[in-house]
Amino acid sequence: MTMNKHHITDYKTYGWVLAILLFLTALTVYITWFDLKALTIAAALVIASVKVTIVLTYFMHLKYDSLVLRLMVAMVFLLIALVFVLTFFDYLFR
Amino acid sequence: MELAQPGQDFLSAQSYNAVFTVHGVIMIFLVVIPGLAAVFGNLFMPIMIGARDVSFPKLNLFSFYIYMFGAVLAVISLFIGKGAPDTGWTFYAPYSTQSGSNVIAAVLAAFVLGFSSILTGLNFIVTIHRLRAPGMTWFKMPLFPWSLYATAWIQLLATPIVGITLLMLVAERLFKIGFFDPNLGGDPILFQHLFWIYSHPAVYVMILPAMGVITEIIPTFAKRKVFGYKAIALSSVAIAAVGYLVWGHHMYTAGMSGTARWFFSFLTFIVAVPSAIKVFNWISTMYKGSISLEPPFYFAMAFIFNFMIGGLTGLILGSLATDIHVHDTAFVVAHFHYIIFGGMGFAFLAALHYWFPKIYGRMYNHKMANWSCVTIFVGFTVLYFPQFIVGLQGMPRRYFDYLPQFQTGHFISAIGAFILGIGFVLVFMNLVRSAKTGKIAESNPWGGLTLEWQIASPPTVENFDEIPVITEGPYEYK
């Protein structure tokens, strides 16, 4: 990865990202009106994960970073997902 | 000493609770977590990968200041407020949300110390990625930096979880927000989940660098190429990864679901595999080696012996059925100390004796070092092995008093504690005296091949006049 790489993302892309983030925030609030039972937290986490992915990809320029960095972030996501899954092996089956 | 015989001797019950809590907080957060990784990692990791320093030296210094601030806060917590914390180093809720002792200061000390750990982890990851000498590919890197790399990821990813958990505890104490107390609508098992999601990987923060040290010492003194280099390197990463997912084995009797229990038990047995790979590879490295029996090697052998006992008794605790019998007994105390003291403690002493001539440019008295190793090993065994037995007999841990049938074991343990103390006095005397007046050591007294042995003792500022170019693996003994 060279140090002089600059990526200028156009306003249109940022606009779309903002719109999607706002929509997903509204969706997070909206789904609290429904009783999704065991899936309540899973639904909130899935939406939050999508939002985080978009922020990392566009706002934090992960899209333009090296494969190693992208893999690192993916591994961390996987790890956190596994921690959640294991915790819910307790809460869902208690 | 308090437990040498039944009844009250030196401490009140409350003081006893405070003493084991403070012992745990100081030893875990101030000694064993930063011990090997921060001390020997900072000293030797940059040299071993052929770098002049870590990637962010100022961040490193900042991390040290944070550590000192946390340490002062931890010590202050003993003396201010309504008495030293009495919850045990695990700060289990809901008791820790209600105890009248000085829990908040101790918890904040652990919180602050966590930041130091995170910054060091970040620094090490970046350094190992970016500053390896030309030609040092991942599989030409020595195995101590490999173990530090795996450790650094745990420090970076797990520590924030205990940070937020401890803040939640403080919030519950101060503002009555119901995270953990059932009376406030909370769940005490949630505290245990969050606490152990960090604190079990933290055990690997303690033991992985220890394994790295042993992997350096054995080939140097056996004059043999490490057997299964890649397996040892990758097993560090495997331990870090799987070790992250086994925290539930601390909670089998806490009321967790049956599904979670068997899953955590299964994963616990899986994590034993990479640990065993290391032990087999160390022994295979020594096979047909030209072994020179020097003090660091003796400490390393004591490590392997203790670590195997600690590891195998861990399987008894990791198994659902047997854990019910020995959970929260002195058996757990013995297992834990066999891993942390018998493992990390002996590895720390091994590292100290291995790298001492490089750090100070002077050599210590070998005969005295050998005797101190024997004394510490005997003291350690006499102290902790009886705890396995009284634990199996049913002696609960953290109890201030006990029934007469447990006295023999406790009395033997008390004798072991004295022998252990004498051993440490010997180490201290030998090393402190030698640092000042010991014989001037050669730059490579053990005949090691890794980069730290190729430079002057003590290392010069910025380590290398010229960054070396690496053409072969680190353990190519001919």
C-alpha cells in the first residue's frame, strides 16, 4: 500500500450512504413496535452490523485499503459474531 | 499462614477477604498480565524482528504512564473509603454492586490499566506487521514475537469488553441502573459472561508470551532447530482465537443453559489441542539435542512440568461432570496457580535468567541460580500440590476457616510458602548483586542465533547500527 494514494469519494455516494444509514436507524426504531421474541436482539444487531459495514467501507475508506486490513476487520467481525452466538446459546436455551 | 491451622490466627474474616481480593487484583492486573508481554516484549521484540524500536514509541511511553496511574489507583483503593475491596478479583455481581467496601476505586484501577494493555497490544501488532527486518517473512520470525503477536490481538479485542463491564458495574452502584442486580431487573450471569469474555482470554495474555519464552530457550540450549516451527507459530494464533470462545467454562454451576454448557465444554477441550502441540514440539526439539544444563533451561523444564499438571487438571475442570464436584474448591486454586505461577511465573524467571546478560551485560552466579530454581520449584510444589488434594476432599476456596480434616494439606502448603519465599530471596540477591558487580558477560553467552544475541550487551540505543537482512530461519543450528 503506497502512502500517496488518495481516494475522493463523490458527494453523491456519501449522500446515498447517509440516506441508507438514516433509513436503517428508522428501521431499528420501527421494528421495536413488533414482538419478534427470540429474534428481537438478533434483528437489531443485524441492522447495526449493516450500518457499521457501510460506515467502515465508505466513510472509513476500508474499500480502498489493502486486502490484509480488510481481512483483519472481517476476522474481528467474525469473532464478535461468534461471541454473541455463544452468549445466546445461554440466553435462548436457559 | 492464616490457613496453616483452623480458626482465627492473624486476620479477621473481613481482612482475609480483603487480602485475597487485593492479592488477586494486584497480581492479575499489575503483574501477570503485563509481566512478560510488556517487560520482555518491549525489551526484546523490536530487537528480535530487527527493528530499532516499536512503531509508536511515544504511545508506548503513554501506555507506561497509564499503567503507573492505574497501579497507584489500585494501591490507593486499599487505603481510602470504607476498607479494601472484599469481592475477590472477579468483582462478581450482585455482591460487588452492594458491598460496602471500596469496590469503585479498585474497579476503576482495573479499567485504567486496561487502556495501557490495549495501547501496548496495538503497538505490537503494528510493529510486527510494519517493522520486520528485510527478508524476515512471517515464517522467518522468531517464535517469541509470534506469541506476542497472538497476545496483542487478545489485548486489543478483549480488554475493551472488561472496560465497559466494569463501567456498567460502577453505573449500577452509583445510579442504580439494573444491569446485573435481579432486584433492579438485571441478570447476575450477564456480569459473569461479560467479565469472562475478557478474563479468560486474559489468561492467554499471561501464558502465550510464557510459551514464547520457552520456545526461545529450548532450541538455544538444545542447539537444535525448533521441531514443528510452523505448528508452534500457528498454535499461538489458534490458542488466541479459540481461547476467546471458551469463557463459559468458568460458569458451569452459575445457572447457564445446558446447551451453552456442553458447547463451552467442547470448545475448552479443543483449546487443549494447540497447547499440547506446543508441549510435544518442545520435547521433540530436545530429542537428540546437545543440551547444556544452564539456569534458564532448568526454569524452562520446571515450566513444562508445571504447565502439564496445570493443563491436565484444567481438563478435569473443563469437563461438565467433574467440574460440579471441584468447582470453587481449592482444586481450582491449585490448577490456576499451576498455570499462572507454575507456567507464567517460571517462564518469567526463565526469561529473566535467559536475557539477564543481554540486559545488563553481566552474568549472574550460575550455581546460586540453579539452587534458587530448585528451591522455588520445591516450594511451589509443596505449596500448591496439597491444594489439589484438599480441593478434591471438598475444601471450598476463599474460605477464612475450615474443618479439621483439611488441616494437614493446609499446613503442608504453609511450609511450601516459606520455602518459596526463600527461593525468591535467593533469586533477588543473585540478580541484584550480579547486575552491579557480576562478571562482564559475552554478547552471546548461550550461543543463541536470534538477533538479540548478535548485538552488543547491553543493547545500544536503537539496537542496530545497520538493520540486518534476514536470509534464513531463526533457529538454524548446524
